[in-house]
Amino acid sequence: MVFHTGFPLCRGKSSSSSSMNINEPIKLFSSLISDIERLKTSLAGDSITLKWCSEAINLLRKMHSHFLLFFEKYHLPVLWDGTDILEEYMKATLDLLDLCNSLKSAISGMQRYRLIVEFAAGKLRNGGNISDATTKITEIERLVSESKKIYGVEKWKDMNLFKTEMPKTRSKDSTICFIYAIKSSMRLVGMLLFSALLYPISITMDKEVYRRVSPQLKSFSVSIGKLVGCFLKVLEGVKDKSMPILVENKVIEKAVLDIKAHVLKEKAVDQEKLINLLKQSSLVLKEGMEMFESVVDELFEEVVNGRNKVLAMVDVNY
């Protein structure tokens, strides 16, 4: 990406609009298309998994790394075409940190639920002996009740990171347009993750932000637009928006309901098989959460390090 250099990243320096070699931004956004297409393909089965969420986090990590490179590699003034580009980066990365904390809260709630499932599975088996029907029904009803505490607007209504729309820029400067395009892309992926783990929110896409950078970004715009469309289609198929939509949680939910049905029919053999399935499903959920939490922690650390690097660049040149 060829920017006009000669100005360090520092306060007190400003610049008017200037041209930018558009080939590098096009190459940058194009490098993300394969990741976006992979995420879209994973939604083909109308299901969202923790593995999918982990891959979405990795896409966010790539987007942030490109954004950080913008500051590390190319020396620009803090004020560019009337825009404080340092502030734009700090705002965007603060939003990423808030997203990470929200996702960690969601995982914490799921971990609590998983421990309850694990304990309930043990009580249902009752040390190797199938416990009485009354005890089983009590445990099952408890599991159903607890599953409603880990997802939905009633649980997380005070944690909407996207209640205000992202400000738009009137600038025609290619540098500023690039900043807003990468910010918009990170926001979109963040919205998908928020909807997958906390509760469904309205997701809108500004296609104009990519056209402002270059008409050649149409393929990227179309790709990420299709990803959003596929995700919304999955949400449309969810009847109860207060229940978790992740596959791992749905498998547990189904096992619980199947156990209840067999308890009422007094089919002891089938009950034991389903209790084993419940325990296995709990382990699958645990593995998925550990994988997801790990990449969220990595994103958080990378963003914090990125903010420190950018601030250090300002301090050195101030």
C-alpha cells in the first residue's frame, strides 16, 4: 500500500487528502475472501457451531492485523484529511476488546450450564443405577430451566455493543475510506459472533463503504454480504430466540428432551443410552468452549499489544 510518507505518526501534524496506490488495499481485502467463503460454506447445513465461531474470531484477528499493519508500516500523521486516524483505530480496537469480554461472559454462562449438565447426568444414572422417575423429571426440568439462562435478549439485554450505528465518513480520500472499510468489516463479523453467542441483533451492511475504496472491492463486498445473508437465514430458522442456537447446545437440549420422553415411557435401557449421550455431548461442548475461549484470548492479547504499539509510535514522535 503506497501512502504519502514523510510525516511521523504524531499529534500536531496534519495532512490534506492525497492519493493512494489502490492495489495493496485490493490485495489485502482479497486475501480475506477465502476465509469468508469458508465461514459461509460452514453455514450451508443451517447450523452454527463453536468451531465456526472460532474461525470467525480468527478472521477478526486477520482483519485487525491488517489494520495494525497500516500504522506500523506506513508513517502517517495522526490527523489525515480532517480525520483523527489514531482515534479511529483506538475506537475500533476498544470495540474489539468489549466484544471479547462479552463473548467471555457468554462462555462463562455456558460453562456453568455444562457443569450442571455433567452433574445432572451423574444423578440421572445415580451411581450406575437408574434413579426413580420423579428424581429424573426434577433434574430434567432443571436442565431445561438452566438452558434458558445462557442465551437470549432477557439475559444479555444490557450488553448490546451495537445499539448505535457506525458513523459514516464523507471523505473521498482513499486512506480514510480504507480505514472505514476495515472497521466496517470487523464490526460485521463482531455482530455475527454476538448474535451467535448472546442474542440475535439487527445486522445491516454498508456496501457503499467498500465502493468508496475501489469498485474492485465488489467481490469482497459480495462475499461478506453473502456470509451475512447465510447467517441471517440460519437465525430465521430458529423458532425460539430465547434458546441457545449453537449446535453443541442443541444436541444437549435434544438429549434432555429424549430422556424425559423415555422416562415417561419407563424405557430403562433407552434411558441409559441417552444419559451416556448427554455426557458425551457435555464433553463436546467443553472441547468447543476451550477452543473458542483460547482464540478469544489470543485476539484480546493481540489487540492490547496493537494498541500499545500504536501509542508507543505516538509517544516516540510527539
